[in-house]
Amino acid sequence: QVQLAESGGGLVPPGGSLRLSCAASGIIFSRYDMGWYRQAPGKQRELVVVSSSGSIINYTDSVKGRFTISRDNAKHTVYLQMNSLKPEDTAVYYCNARNLQYHSDYWGQGTQVTVSS
């Protein structure tokens, strides 16, 4: 059974930092593209960043220079370091594991990030 378990969300003031973690089980982690998405109230889910199995990383423009994704294939975990947080970063953040060759697409349950003073 595939599980993606996110952790690390919370309430932080503007300018603060958080680190999200997503621990995966039930997949061959190194073969999956791992991504972070977010969904703010009343908005569609959007891509934040994806780290491909081939080590290619793509960030959405609004987080470039502030967010950093990293992955530890040995621990089957992907991280999202978020710095200089802004109120508009407030959303539920979801971890995603995708492998098009395997026709596989998995989601975590989400973790709330709230940026507010």
C-alpha cells in the first residue's frame, strides 16, 4: 500500500520559515518524480515545485529564490524548505509522487501552512 505522509506545517509570521517533509512508502522512491502542490481556499491546486527522478527541478515563479526542494532517496523522503514566507503562501500543501511509465500518481493527505501575524 502506498503512503505519502506529510508533516511540518503550521502557523508562521510573514518572513518566517518552515520545512515540510513527505515520507513515502510502498513505492520505488528513486524512480518517482516527487512534487509539492498547494491549494489555497477558493483556488485550484497548483504546482509549487517538482523534483524529477532524473534530478531536474522546476519551481513555480512565485516561490523561486524562497523555497528549496530536496530529496533523500535512502530515506524515501522529500523536503520543502520554505523561507521568507508571505501571507499568499497560505494553503494546504500536498506531496505528490508520479511515474508516468508506471501510470502511477499518488497524493498525501496535505498539511496546512498559514502565514499570518
